[in-house]
Amino acid sequence: MGLEQKKTGLVLEGGAMRGMYTAGVLDVFMEQGITFDGVIGVSMGAITGCSYVSGQMGRTVRYNKKYCKDKRYMSFYSLLTTGDLVGNRFCYHEIPEKLDLYDNEAFKKSPMDFYVTCTNVETGEAEYIKIKDMVEEMDYLRGSASMPYVSRIVEMGGKKLLDGGCSDSIPVRAFQKMGYEKNVVVLTRPAEYRKKPENKRLVRMFYKKYPRFAATLERRAKVYNETVEEIQRLEADGSIFVIRPETPLDIGRMSHDVKKIEEAYERGRADGRTCLSALIKWLNSDKK
């Protein structure tokens, strides 16, 4: 009697425009027909992940290159006029519904389960939310990607939500607890990166009504750095497979530079191709 196959998972870190690196990796996966039992994304990782689940190769980098300079997309104009740095109406409705159609039917038919990580601002805890219909549950995706300080709180499912990266930037342990034993993790920072602490005065000024969320933000760097170190231990013992840039990506979180977007994407593609044979071997092995 053969060994029971372990459930495979794909864990996607955020990072705003650094997510173009992840988009490159995922397009290589799509080209090679590599799929997983489940996908969990945080912030931009969730946005790149949903196009992967719907099988829309090239979509993420295409619309980011096309609309990155549009003031309705991600700009201080949007922040001043709507309260959101990333425009809700334009980014989460006009683009997927009209300008660069999102294939929600393909998403719903996909055998891959899809989760987004959000932070509940009332509890300060991470929420791992399974999305079954991207149109009806789009606000969960928006909540996951709504960066603190520059986004309005997203209310969905009776919860008040913001960026999942505030509470769990790389939810590999959470996915393991859900039963995904064999996980591939795509990061957008090199191995040596460590996050610096938040400005406590800024945190308390912005979120004095939500003390638990403020406390989560104050712990954010510590939790992130501990997670990175744990990931390196799990990677060393073969428990997980990690894809990350070797050096920092030359792109800002809010970049409007089409060339830099393309370069980050191509670095992801290159790294995805480089690790392909090792990845396939690891996925097919019996080792956790």
C-alpha cells in the first residue's frame, strides 16, 4: 500500500509592487502546469494568487504595467479623494469587471482552494478566509491588500479588516495547521532582510480606537523577523521549498515605473525557471 499523498500548499508573501516578482514565478508555474491543493496569499500575494488560481497567465503584470500611472490606480490623488491609496472602484471593479476581465468562472471551477490573510482590526488577529467567489467576496481580497495608514478599514462578513501583513506576513504555519503539509513559499525579500519596528507614535495616533490592532502593528517587525528565521529553519530541513530574490528587488512599493515593473517580473520568471527541476523533484518526493 502506497504512502498517502500530502496536501500541497502555495504561500505568497505581499509587498505591493514587489509582487511583480511573484507574478513572474506564478506565470512559470502556469506554463509548466504546476498546481497545488491550496493557495494562501497576503496583500499583493493574494492579488497575484487569484489570477494564478483562475489560470490567467500574464494578467497581473499586464494590468499593472498598463495602469500603474493612472491616478485612479495607486496614488496620493486617490488617497486624498477617496481615502484609499489604492482606488477601490478602479482597481477592484473597473479593471477586473471591464478593462482586464477577471475569469471568475475559471476561479470557481479551479481544484485549488484559495485563501486570503487579513488582519481583524478589532481583535488584532489574523483571519484566514477561504474565497469561493471572487466577485461576491472581492472585499476580502481588498481587505487583505489595504495597507495601514493609507487605506480605509474594509468591512466584510461582519468584520473590520486591513492588510494581512500586519499580523501574519508569511502564513506558512497557519497553512500547515490547515493540513497543507508540503508548502512552497514565494517571498519578495532576500534571505537577509529583516523588518524595522513601526513608529509607535504614528501607530497610536492612527489607531487609538483599535488598541489591539495598534499592539499588533507594534509587534509586526518582531513577528515578521521571527517568521523569516523559522522559514529558514524549515527550508534547511526540507520541510518547505522557498523561492526568493537573491538580492533586493529594485522597485518601490508604489512604483509607477513600467521598466522596473517588467524587471521585477522577469526576475521572478528567471528564478522560477532556475528552480524548476529542483521544485518538481521536491514536490514529487515523499519527504515533508
